[in-house]
Amino acid sequence: MSLDEFLVWERDQELRYEFDGLQPIAMNGGTIEHSVIASNVFVALDARLGEPCRAFRSDLKIIVQDRVRYPDVVVTCSPLVIGSDTIPEPTVVVEVLSASTAPIDRGLKVAEYQATASVQHYIMLEQTRAEAVVLSREGDGWTEARVAGLDGVIRLAAVGVELPMAEVYRRIRLAA
């Protein structure tokens, strides 16, 4: 299946699917922790972003390397097309890791997001402990920062935002 064929096919589906470049992949449901963390990140970003940047939850797709992804949270600073179901030029991509998706989020999606010129930051968040891996574009390369603990701060220079980990993990019961 090509990307164009997938996009036509997907519009007639009741469920949501990602596209891995070859075939549709059904989206799994998440946990309460997953949903709360993603919502916390969305709210924190939305409150801090300046114009023209905007944050969106996982009901809108991005296209990276002829693949379709539904990140948990995505930020774009590009103009939006009214009525579109696709976020143009994602700048920040956030995935909340789960046991079933972590290998793809830490592997294939890293490569996809790093190969997408508009993506400046890719954040991977743990569900059971206050820990984030933040990949940031710097020139032609990428840096990796690990942020751990509720007193940590995720720095997103491309959009001028700092996210306190205490807000990201608000109302989450963390492992000891």
C-alpha cells in the first residue's frame, strides 16, 4: 500500500491506524497514566506556547518519511489548513512510552522524526517514573538529554518553552 492509498483507505475506517510505509497498523488503547501524562503535557505546552505555535493531542496525524503517525502530543508553528486532519511541519513530537510501543518509539520513530527537517525536539516519557528522554536537533546533529525526577525541567529551545516534570507527572502515582 502506498501513502496515498493509505490516506484514502484510512478516511473510511472507524478505528485509527498508523502507516509504517507498507501497511496499516491498528492503534492500541492506552492506560489512565498514559492519558493523564499526555493531557498534562498538552495543557502545559498550550499554556506556554507563543503565536504562531500550537499544541495538539493524538487525534491528528503527522506524515514523516511517507509514514503516518499519531503522536500523543505534537506542536507545529506552521499555518494550519482548516478542516485538515494532518498537522503540517511538526516541531515538537511527544510519545508516552508503553510496553507495547516503546521499542518502536525508541527505534523506528527516532529515525523517522530525526529525518524530518521540521522536527526539532522528540520527547519520550515514561509512565511509571518521572523520566524523559529529550532528543533535540542541533545543527546537522542531535543531542540527547535525560531528565529525571519531579524537580527536573524539559527544555524546548525551538519553541522557547520549559516544561517542569512536576507538571508533566501531575496526578500520577509513580513507582518508588
